[in-house]
Amino acid sequence: MATASFTLTPVPPFRLDDTAWALRRRARNQIDRWDGTHYTRVLAIDNRAVKICVAQTGSGEIPKLHITLHSAEELAGAQQAEITTIVATMLGITIDLAAFYELADSDDVLSSLVQPFRGVKPPRFPTIFEALLNAFACQQVTLEVGIILLNRFTEAYGLPYHDGQTIAHAFPRPADVADTSLDAIRKLGFSFQKARAISELANGLMQHPDMLAPLTTLPNDEVIQQLLVLRGVGRWTAEYVLLRGLGRIAMFPGDDVGAQRNLQRLFHLDEKPTYDTVKKLTASWQPYAGLVYFHLLLDTLQQKGCM
């Protein structure tokens, strides 16, 4: 077993624990793991399973991230550089949120929400493909059920990493599932429509690997138009991918039922806000409404005693 290690310096303030939980969302998540000290995940790099282990030292104001890589064979410099980019993107370590904290300090409601989680960065899935599949899994079911489906899917089709005692899996790539039957995906608990959406997306990316690449440079409205063409993508999924897949932190998914409930609690509303009301409630938080989305998630997790 080969190992490599390096250190990254996030733009302060930074908190690995809260950022990891914004990725995890639920304790049952077997893809993004947090043991109280280390964030771990398996990545598929050049058809090789690589386990990444991230730990933070120093305060939130003077943070250091220590990353250790484990793989069956020694990693080349280019592979380590690719992993460095992925980790930095997933954990948002280069994002400067000074202007966001100035905004929060001037808003009594926002300040009380943000202060306990000062240092959380907006996390992202490593690929748009993974962001879309997360959205597919969580459509019209509870987040708890969606995470269970993603765990099953990853265990069934993800590249395995063996450490001699346990096995963990990388999130499946399009090539891992492109030839899989709809019945096989459905047996994991996905509906026929979700299985079809997963299969069509994976096969589409096998035929056109750069199909989703242009989304990274398009404005939000055009990204949504492009995504809505895909099977299984509606307004919520498109906005979810903008936030969690493309890092557009101005995007607050207005149809997100959990987020609607969180806003209802935050503003002491009699009922869940509609999509249009969500947009009005979050307008004063721009261009950071999506970042507030993550703070609301963390606040809910904390109140439930999950963190």
C-alpha cells in the first residue's frame, strides 16, 4: 500500500467539521465520512481507487489541512495534483467569505444563524454527474432515504478500495453504470423513472464525455435551460446542481422542501413558504443565499443532535 501526504492552507476562517457535515447531510452517508477528526472519501483516479483522509490543525482563523492519500500503487505527480484540485474544490478552501460575514453581521436574523458555524465553506460534489445523481436519488423522498439509495448505488457500482480490513467505494462514474440494466438499478430501490434518468445520463456521457462541461462557464439561467433538457431534471434538480455541483453560491433552491421548512422556522412563518416567497425571503442575502442554505442545513442537523 502506497501513501502520500501534503498540506493545504484554506482561506480563513475555515472549519473542516462543519464543511464535512454540509457534504454528508446525514450520519448514514457512507460516501463522505466524518469520524470527528478526519474527513474521508474514496476517489476514482485513472481507474484506481484512492482513499483521501483530511484533518485540520490550527484554529479556524489559522487553519491547516493535512491530506493523506492511500492507494494500491504509488501516485504520479499529475495524479496528486488532480486530487489536490478535487479536494480544494469539494471543501471550498479557496473561497473568501469576508464580504458574506460583513453582510451577516449587519442582519440580526442572519448573524444568529451564521455565527455558530463561522468557517464553514460551501462544499461541492466533485463532478456534475455526481451532483445530478444525488438530486435524482433525493427527488420526492426524504433525504434519509436518498442517502440510503446513494450508499447502495455506490457499493454496487463504485470502484472498491481495500485497506486489508474494510472496503469502501468511490462514487460510480458514467462508465461504471452505462451498461447496467434498468432492472438492476431498480433493485437498489430506485423508481423506474429514476433508473432511466441515471442510465440515460451515464450513456450520454459515455458517448459525449464533455456533454456537461460547457455548464461551468454559462450563466445560471442558461445552465438551467440546458439541464432541463435532461430526463429527470426539473427546476429543483437544476437549482440543486447549480449550488452543489457548480458552486453557484447565489443559488438557493426554492423548491427544496427541507430548506422551505428551515426558512419557516427561521422567520417564524405559519406555513412553508412557496417558491416565490423563498426567493423574496432570500433576496437580501445575495449573492450568498446558497451559502445560507448550508447554514440552515447545519443548524437543523445541530438541533437534531446529528453533529
